Amino acid sequence: MNIKAIYLLFTAIFIFNNDGMCQGEAIPAGIADTLQDGEQRAERLYNQSIDFIQRGLPDSALRALNEALSIRPDFAPALYNRGVIEFRIQKYKPALDDLTKSISIQHDGQAFYARAQTRMALNDLHGAGEDFTKAIENRPDYPEAHYYRGGIYFIQAFYPQAIADYTEAIRLKGDYAYAYHDQGCAHMKLGDLSQAQDDFLSAVRINPSLYVSFDKLGEVKMMQGDYDGAVKAFTTASGINPDDLASHDLCGIARIYMGDYQGAIDEFDKVLKINPGHIQALNNRGNAKYKMNDYAGAVEDYNVLLRAQPENGTAYLNRGIAREMLRDNQGACDDWQKAATYGIEAAKSYLTDCKN
């Protein structure tokens, strides 16, 4: 049989008995001819489906596979490939059914891997983790299976186990930028900032356009108190992707720590141009304006924030402080009272002034 495979990610090799019958079982000649004709037709339809996929016609491929499977329901490669196509077009439950049937006929590492990804799409992390483990048992040198299982461990906050899988994925694949990036995130969670920094630097060495790694590198720099280094990393990230909200927002925060309030406002302006309702940027721009003695401008930003989040206690606290500087003492006291109502402990000390 000339069995082809589809999609590089899920390429597999399938080996079948030539006739699919039990050894020594007698088959009448006429029935044997019919079975052989049916099997050959199923194979032709299967190979035809591959041609459709290569031409970018998944619907036609599915029709050919459906017909092949109506002739031969236990055709594992057809079940597998139909499941992969269904996964790619986001029909996850039919994909899960087909991949499960394929696995029941022939255990294969990549089939387990494909089913694991399908289960991830269905938010079944436990089942996905089990399937990635089975994929690794069938094929220990499978870097992607280690990488994605590491991702599940990360989501479950099992950071040492995640790091072990990312490390193995990197060992197997070499220059694996995303594995380095995610390993850096796990090291950050464990408080190992030095190792996290090395991981993010490795990620951008391999893939200089991976702006999210520059963002995380900037976060590490901020946590280390290196605000100048953080600004450089965030600026690199936004240079790669000007619409990256995180890089502009975090760069603005780093500039506030540096005392560069106008530079911070410029960064928050970029965030709010992309997303006018960005709560953190509104609050932080208001703070930067306050630092520049633009109290009215600060109040304006807090007003916009509170229209979007009328129960934001921190915004009430900050607006109250700005109002006090504008000599709006009653407005300040009203804001601090609301801040205290929403659980902001610091507001209570300001309310003491209101009682005097």
C-alpha cells in the first residue's frame, strides 16, 4: 500500500497486513475479489484526499476520506488524517472521535500527540497531559510532545516539571526559541531571575523577532531594578511590533521608576491610541501627570477609568489625591470615602484629614 501522510506536524508511518485478515482464514474467491476491490478503492480515495490537502481543499479531502471510511471503517491512516483535518478546521469533537478510533486500531506516537492537541483545544488538560506522555513513551525523541506537556505543567503551576520538559525539548531540537521562552517564564515563577534572563536571551538569539521574549526580558530587568535595561528591552519589543500593548505599557512603568514622567506619558499615549479603554494605562498615565503637577490632566484620566470601572478603589484614591492638590477638598474626601468602601486601606489615613 502506498500510504501517504499529511501535515508535517503529524507525519506518521503506518504498516498494515496486506489483506487485513486473520492468518489461515479461508475466504471464498468471489468475496476475496470484492474485498480487494474495496480496499483498493479506499486506498485510491485516501491518496486522492492527500492531493486535495496539498491543493488547499480540505472540504474535498474530507469528502474523499468519508467515502474511503465508508468502505473501510478500520482504515487507521484515513481516520488519523480526517481527525487532523477536523482539528485544523476547529471541529474538535469529531477530531477527537476519529483520533481515538485510529489509536484503538494502531498505537502511534503522533496519533497520541494529535489527540493531545485536540484535548487541549477542548480544555481537557488532564487528558492532554496523559496523551503527551503516551506520545513520549512511543517516541522519546519527540521535542514537541515534551514542549507541550511542559506547557500543561506550567498551567498547572508544576514549574520544575515544566522546566524538565522544556529542557528536554531544547536538548532534542537544539535552537528551540519558544521552549527557551517558556522555560524562562517558568524560571521567573520560581524566582530564578538570572536563569530566566539567560533563557530569554537565548530565545531572541535564535529568533530576533520574538518580541514577547524582549517583553519578558524587560520584566526581569525591572524586577532586578535595572530600569534602563528594561526600557531598552521594551523599546526593542515595540520596534518589532509597534502594536504590542505590553511593551508600551511596561516601558511607561519603567520610565516612571526612572523619573522620566513625560517619556512615560508618551508610552501610555501609544497604549491608549491602540486601546482607549486600557485601564492600567489610564491609571498610570494619570499617575505620571500627577508627578508632573498636571493635576487636572490626572483627574481627567481617572474620570475615564472610573466610567469604565466604577468600583475601582485605587482610582478613587488617586483621584482624591489629585483633587486635593486642586483644592477640591470635598471632592477629595468623597473619593477617599469611596476608596475605603471598596477596600483600599490607605484611604483611611487620608480620611482622617477630612474629619479635621
